[in-house]
Amino acid sequence: MSLFKKSEAISIDGPAGSGKSTVSRRVAEKLGFAYIDTGAMYRALTLKVMNEGISFDDEEKITELSHDLDLKLIPTTEGKCTIRVILDGKDVSEAIRELGVTRNVKHVARIASVRKNMVKLQRRMVSNLDGAVMEGRDIGTVVLPGAKYKFYVDASFDERVIRRLKELAAKGKVVTREEVAEDLKQRDHTDKTRKVGPLKKADDAIFVDTTDMTIDEVVDEVVGYMRNSLR
């Protein structure tokens, strides 16, 4: 039986390639909680903008889409920690990971009014769940500032590049190390300098350097910290 209240929400933030997505899924699985990938939500909105041929400069129209977004994150048959992203009734789990979406999501994520609507949706998702691990870039600072357990995971830049290369190779994507490094560099800059909801560690978040750690070790550290806090 879990020692943690099912009503608890856990925030895990960090940059691309830090391992936060895998760690968040594993922590959720270990605790019997649901897993919420907020990055997938912004990707889904970006895909909708692209599919409808809306200019990324049209902030008013994009904000309208985010306000009435028909988006669901549904656990797969493999368990609640593996999700399918359903947009307008269609499974877009694979489509939101395409390079075009990856390159353009920054244009959507930087819009203040869009983030305001997405934060409302994210909070509503948590309120309807019996325990959740939510991961992203502004969870501990903006979305769930009152979360009892907050973590910020990171790794050296070189290690993050290597991880991203392996991830893409596993999906059959052929890219160079230089391309991945440049992409991560740009994403870091965009995430950290965004005026609304920038990537940063919450003052009360636990920092975890995953550079020389396996996923299992990181998960054990996160869950171990939570258990120790109950003593």
C-alpha cells in the first residue's frame, strides 16, 4: 500500500534530455499515480494550429483554439503511465512528435494568453485525478506552486545531447550530433528566456543531477526523498 495520499500532485521540471519524462512515468508507476505530460499538450495545440493553416503570428486565433481545446491524455492498455494523446477525437500521439511540431511548439508556448488557458486545463486535469505526477518546465513554479513534492531534474549538456541522439535513433530518425546539439541549445534558450512560465527551478524544489545516474537510480532517489519526508 502506498504511503502517499492519492490526492497528492508531484511536479517534475527540467530541460529537454534531462530524463524528466521517463523519470516521471516511472515515479507515477511506482506510486500508482497518473502521469501528465504537459509538453504533449502544447505539442497537440501546435499540431492543431499547423493543421488549420493558422499563422504562428496570429496570437488571437491561437488563443481561441487553446480556450476550446478538445484534448485528452488517456492511459493505454499498458498502464496509466503510458498515455495516448487524443485531439479532437483523434489519436495524435505519434504526430505530435514529428520534427515540424518540435520546431514550432516554441511559437505557441510563448504566448501568455495561451499559457494561461493551458494552465487552467492542466490544473483541471489534476483535480479530476486520484494522484498525479505532472512534468514540464513550469509545473513547480506556475502550474502547481503548492505541490507538496517538487523536483527539478537536469544533466550536463553533452549527456542530454547523447540521450536525445539515442532517442531519435531508436525511432529511426537520422540526425547528426551537431543538429541535435543546436536544437537543444535553441530549446534551452527559448524555454529559459520566455517571459511567461520560463523554465527554472522552484525555490523549494529538490535538484537532481541525472548526468551519471541510471533511470532506476533517479526514480529511487525521488521516491526515497518522498518517503524520508514522511519520517
